[in-house]
Amino acid sequence: MKNAKKFSIEKQQARWGFAFTIPCLIFFAVFSFYPIISAFITSLTNRDAIKRTWDFIGFDNYIYLFTQSNGGFSLLNSLKATGIFTIGTFIPMVVVSLVLAVMIMQLRKPGQSKMFELAYYTPAVLSSVVAATIWMILFQPTGLFNQLSNFVMRTSGKDFQWLTNDNMLRASTIIVYFWKYIGYFTILFITGLASIPPTIYEAAIVDGSSRWHTFWKITLPLLKPTIMLVSIMAMLQCLKTFSTQYMFVQGGTAREPIDVITMNIYYTGVVNRRLGRSSAMSIILFVIMLFFTFLQFKTQKGDEDVEY
């Protein structure tokens, strides 16, 4: 009798729990699932932004994107630009943010740690447009960053072509993105480090464990959930980058070296008004993001859960 009553209470709680999730499910259905489905349907048509008539053409847009070359602005070039940017930004961002978080947590005075947290997080508050504009000024031949490069390389008056050379232009966008978001991911790592009980470190000190050994054998394993969260967020953030590259192109730089997928989607759909083709690019980007997210989850699935 008691078990039947307990089962009835749990069933009622489950129903109420589902009822409270309905608004959230509706929100995601309207603003997330529907746009994805609509974009996929549009990608199967030759829809134009101005013309009201359109025809169903199947997968012709996808075939065109992977077979036809559009000068330096093809999908393959965008995949290359996105890949270079993601690899150049994602790995350093995760590693450096983890190192900074560990260093900040080592500070004994609370005021010092809060000051560094605020200093690193401040760029994340700035608008991407403002950040790109500031750095474009710094990357000018007479700008501060070019002077700093001359000082480090011990040269005089050399133009390192941060905004004109293809490779340097790619590096410039990576630097801007890294500077803007490194503080955000550092704060996430600090939150994860703060959740680890201090008693574990105290026990490690008693056992004579060194700081390096403690980091690899205690901190890193206990920080795996946070590392996975930061890795997924950083990866998706890099794959959907747009504002930095767009502002650089609007400022007069070459578009081809930094023509990431999102910017190609913008020019194809908004400027050239080919909504069907741009929707196909959006679906391809969505599949890429879904694949890498699944891959990271699959990689972490094999690891054993760490308990305190």
C-alpha cells in the first residue's frame, strides 16, 4: 500500500515537472526548431529575397556549393577559412584560459583575484563591433601593435602588414577573438575550480604531493565536466564567428582570407539575395557544429566519472 502511494506521488511530481517544462519546450520549438526546419525547406528551393515565386529544386543548391567555384568566395574557401580560424582560436583559448584560471585561484588575497577576474572579463562585455574597430586602429601601419611588433622583433619602421597580408590578416582576426573571449572562459574555469573541495588539496599536501602532480592527478580529472563545457562552447563560438570578420572587411581588408561560412551566408543571402543557397550553407554549418558537439560528447563518454 505504501509503495502504491509512493508511486502515485512520484507520478504526480513527474506530471507537474513536465507541465513546468512546457513553456520552455514551446520557446525552443518556436525560436530554435522551427527556424532549422524552415531553413532546410528553403535550402531545397531557388527562393529569391525579392521575387515571391520559387521552385522546388531538391539538393541542387548543395550540389552547386560543393562542385561550383565562385572565385575566392566558394563554400570550400569558407570551410578553409573557418577551419583555420577555429583551430587557431579554439585550442589556445581553452589552454590559456585554464592556465589563467589556475593562476588566479593561486592568489591568496581575495581582492587581487577579483581584480584579475574583472580585468580579464571586461573585453567580453564590449560589443564585437567596438572590439574589431579598436583593434583595426591598433593594426594600422602606424598603430600601437605594429610598433610593439617592431620592438619585439628589434626592427625599425617595418610594416608587418597585419591588415593586408593574407596570413597576417587571419592572425589579426584570431587575436581579436582571443582577446575578447579569453576572460569569459577563464571565469568558467574559475567557477569549476572553486567547486572542488579544499579538503582534497589539503589531503594531497599532507601526502607530500607537489603542485604539478596535484594539478595532473587531482585538479584536471575533477575539472573534466568544466573542460568539456568550455570546449563545446568555445568550439561553437568559433564556428559561428561573424562580426569580427565582417567589420574587418567593411574597414577595407580583403574578404577572401577571412571569408568564414557565416559571412558567406550573409553575402549570399542578404547581398546577392539567394536565400535558397544561403539556407543550404546554414544547414551545412549546423551539421558541422552538431558533428563536433557529438564528437566531444562521445570522447568524454568513455571516461569514468570522477567523484569527490
